[in-house]
Amino acid sequence: MPPVSDSERLMALHGELQAALQSDDWAAVATVDAAIRQCLETLAGRIELDEPTLAAKSRLKQLHGKGLRACADECERLRLLLLNHLEYAEGRAAYQRIDMFQAGDRG
């Protein structure tokens, strides 16, 4: 049975986000992030939130901040990896040009 109260829904999203971040499952993080957005948009329409909902919302906000930092770290890791591949590709291309010029001198 799905969670019924707002606080239960927020706690469920917290658990899903935590699991996705722990497993570095960025596709799952994106899915949970979209669900968080939808939930928060729904809550924004409410006049007043009870204390358990506010507490759950605060916990989720903290974890979401950690998720943003983890995402930034992953983006930086991928940027460095791609930069490394680019540097190797440029080196390989330079060697290929040298080989091409040397082959031209022999011909």
C-alpha cells in the first residue's frame, strides 16, 4: 500500500534518493528527483504543513543538497575522464600525422 500522508511520502522519497545515491545510480537519482519536484509542487499548494511533514521535508532537503554535491563531483570526474581521453586522442593523432609524413618522404 503506498504511503498516505505527506510526511510518509517525503520519507519514502528520502529513502529512494538515499538508495540511489549510495549505489551511484544516476538514472534512479534523476527519477527520484523528478518525483521530489512533483511532491514539493503539490505541497506548495497547501496552506499549512504539519510538524512531521516539515521535519521530513527538512531531512529530504538536506539529503538533496548532498545529492547535488555528489552529482557535481560525478560531473567533475567525468569531465576529467573525457579530458584524459581527449589528450590521448590528440597524442595518437600527432603520431599518426608523423607516420603519414614519414610515409610520404619514402614515397
